Amino acid sequence: MTKLNQFLLMLFMLVVLAVVPLVTHDQYHLYILSRIFIWGTMAVSLFLTIRTGLFNLGHAAFMALGAYISAILVTKLSVSFWVTLPIAGIMSVLLSSLIGIIMIRLKGMYFVLVTASLCEVVKLIIASFPKYTGGYSGIHGIPAPEIFGIDFGGKIAFYYLVLFFMAISVIFCHRVWHSEIGRIFRGIAANDGLSESVGIPTVSYKVMSFATASFFASLCGSMIIHLSGTIDPLMFGSVASVNSFLYMVVGGIGSIFGPLIGAAVSILIEEVFRFMLQFTPAIFGAVVIVILIFLPGGIVTFPKRLGDLLRL
Amino acid sequence: MDIRYLFQMVLNAILAGSIYSLIALGFTLIFGIARVLNFAHGEMYMMGGFIAYYSIVKWHMPFLLGVAVASLGMAVLGIALEKVLFRPIRLIRPLEMDTETEFPTVVVALALALIFPPIAVAMFGTTEKGVPSGIEGVMPIGPALISKERLTIAAIGLALFLGLFLFIRYHREGRALNAVAQDRVAAILQGINLDRASSMSFAIGLGLAGAAGGLLAPLYYVDPTMGPPALLKTFIVVILGGIGSVPATLLGGLLFGFIEVFGRITLGGNLPMLISFLLVMVFLIIRPRGILGHD
């Protein structure tokens, strides 16, 4: 696909998504789409770190950070959503840089295990301070954001807010990915030592990639609690991290739009099989394995795969 | 602190530590030989617990036989999973990336971790199940009275660990495993069958997880949600102990056992877990490859 075609396709998709609320007023549809936008942003930002060669399985730890900063400030101190959002973002950049500097020195498996433990540990920390975080029962009745008199509590207004947020985030990640920095990220993933030897400060770039992803994760956290209206630590355990990772893989890690498509398809699958109650995760797990076997490059490679099959 | 109480706590710590090191040893074995980070390892521990529950409570087997059945059952499942899923998928490479961990197998392991708990719920229900070991009575050791049940479990855990250590160190097949873990290419050139070694690592790894599930069943309840916490503990033990050294895994496991047991009585709640994680981070800053670990 040429650059222009890609741009036009993106624009077309955005326009289609923008007119959805005019066509359907079904709150449920808008809710599902809003979830897709938030989790899609999670998956796209995770994509940046994974493709830098950092096997991060604790992405939701920073989602929890952003979510709790927002929730506590909004409910306990009545701070506006528009103030808490940047605070959550800045805090997560600071903290993730600090943690990143420590963790990025870890090699291979140790990095995976520490990041995977990190999200569970964050969950335990949250549960250990019930005075501020509400413990396992969480915080309820998080008010909807408001600006210029538009109440974002209405699903339609909030839908536009989340759509705008996703568009900005994905465009930002896309620009980073196709810039000099993105090329360095790919270089580090392809060969860490070689990148170092040609003068690239690999540790700084890894921390940059990790912090950028965490920044978006924390904003996603702030968004999702205003969507659900409640917050509790179980929303952000390893399940959330694993989900954002699997959404990314389902879509495909060959292109930056893969994770977005993956999140959309996965959440739709989950919703379709919602009637199976506790079996829903099992169905999703089975779908992941099937996709990995038949479409190793993810769903984004499906058109190409189909073309190959038809030509035979 | 009362000396008898202290003695009891030390035994508890050794017991927990030896079982954790069994689970962690299986995890590192599978990683070292089959190059699979088995994120479904906690679920395997959970399934082991349920098989033990069925064998002991429903089919009235003696405790030790039930644990053996759980272990064997999981070993068979391990071979099946390796042959059907992990071996073919190991060859899939979506992208060329310089990651030490094999990307697709991690995806499969994560997917399996999603698949097993609902299966457990469907088969065994959501209620917690108690498993009686049938071992009763206490035994005086020094100043303290120790329950025979706990003593037996700790002894079996340590015996299994020692047995595996000797197997890897001295048995022909075990030394083949060690060779693969150290240098895959050299091992293949020496005529070691890599597929066979991978199958065996899965059989042993899941067998140990199953045995651990069965062994701990009389002390804790068995329920479908016990996988993820066990996995987190496994991670901490693996990081503390490092990869590639069997004694270091035991050391890591015992260290974590002591932190957990003594942390729980002095601090309570989630704090022991957080302290061990902090300890892990400090360890990793000083020694990025574990206590005794090397490449």
C-alpha cells in the first residue's frame, strides 16, 4: 500500500468512526467501540516497546498508575479530569524512566519475568493501601469529565473524546515509528550490540521507548476508569497486561496498525462469546493459538495470505 | 518468641521453600531446554492439585499415591502439549528479533494460561476443595512438636528435589538435558536428540508442578484461581535463584519460603510479597543474573 493510500484509508476509517454515533444511539455499541479505542491505544503503545526488543509483559502496571492517580484526585480532591490527565501522564513518565533504568539492564528472560511480576506487584500495592485506594473493593462513582459545558458523561461525548485520544496517540506512535527514532528502536531490536557499537546510546533509547509506552498506558488508565465509572485493582492485574500483549499479537506486530486491528477483533470476539461467561477467556486463548498457527504474522497479513492462496 | 513456635515456623518455611523450588525448578528446566517461558506453569500446579483431589477424595487413594497420580498425569499432559503445540510452534518466526525468549511459544503459554482456569471451573466447580492427607499425629523434634503431615510433605519435596538433582548430575539422560541447557549446538553435534530432551523437560517440569499441587493440597485448599499467585511466587524464586543452577533454585526457594513465612507472622497481609519483590529488584541491580546464576 502506498503512503497516500494508507493515509486515505486512515482518514476514511476516522470519518466512519466519527459518524457512528449519528447512526446508532445504542449505548452498548458506543461502549464497546470506546473500549476498543482504549485497548487499541494500549496495544499500539506496547508495540513500541516490544519492537524495541523489550519483552514487556507488565504494560498494565502503568495503566493502573494513571488510573489510580486520576481516580484518587478526581474523587477525593475533586480535581478536574483535565488536570489529572497530564498529572497521570507526567507521573508515569517519571516513574517508568526510573524503573526502566533499573530494569533495562536485565537480560532476556529476567526482563520478561520482572515486568510480568511488576503488574501483579502493583496490584498488591494498591490492595495494601485501602485508605487511599479503597483496597480490593475499589472506588466507585467516578464522575464523568466535563469541559466547555459539554458533559462527557453522555456516552456520545465520551465516545468522541476517546476517539480523538486514540487518533492522536496512534498518529504520534506512527510518526515516532517511522522517524529516525523508530529506526533506532528497530535497530536495537535487531541487534543490540551492533547498535551500541555504532554509537547509539541503546540504554537511553530503550528507556525512551519504555517511558513513551508507559505514558500512553497511564493515559489509557485515566480514560478507562471514566468509561467504567469504577476502579478496582483486579482491572489491572496480569490479565490486563496479558490481554494487551495478546491483542497486539493477534493483530500482528509487523505493522503499527496491527495492534489496533488486533484489539478490535479480540474485543469483538470477547463480546460475541460473552454469553459463555467464564469460558470467554478460554475461547479467546484458543483463537490466539489458531491465529498464531494459521496467520503467524497476525490478522494484518490476512489479505496477503489470501492473495497467496488464491494465486496457487 | 517461643522456641517451639520458632521451630515450627522454620519447618513451615523449609516446607514452603522446598515446594516453591520444585515448581521453580520445573519452570527453569522447561526454559533452559525447550526455550519456552511457561506462563501456564501456575495453572499446571492448579491442575495437579485437582487431580490429587480427585484421586484422594473421590477415588479414595492414599495420599502419596494421589500425589504420584497428579504428577504422572501432568507429566503426560506435558509431553502432549510439547509434541502437539510447542514443538511445531517453535519453528514459527513472525519477525526476526534479537530476543532471547522465543516469541511465539510465550504467546501459546499465555493463551494456555487463559484456557486452563475455565476448564478447571467446568470440571471441578468454583468452590474450594479440601484434601485430607490421612497422615495424623505429631512428632517431637528437639523442643517442638511437629505435625507428621507437614514433615512428610517437606521430606517428599526435598527428596524429589534431591532426586532430580542427582538425575541431572549423574544419569545419562539427565546429563543430556544439562548439555542442551549449556550449549544447544554442541549438544546436537554430540548426537543428543533435542526433541526428546524438550519432551523430557516438559514431562519433568509439569510433573513437578503437578506433584507440588498435590503435595500442598492438604495444607491449602484447591481452587481454580490458585494458578496466578503461584506463578508470581515462581517468578520471584526463579529470579532469586537464577537459571542454570539446580542448587541455586533450592536456595532461592528456601530464601523466599523464609521471607514469606516470617513476613506473614511479623508483618501480615501482602507485605511479605512486596518485600520479596523489592529484594528481587535490589538483587537484580547488584547481580543481574541471580544469586549464583550465570549465563
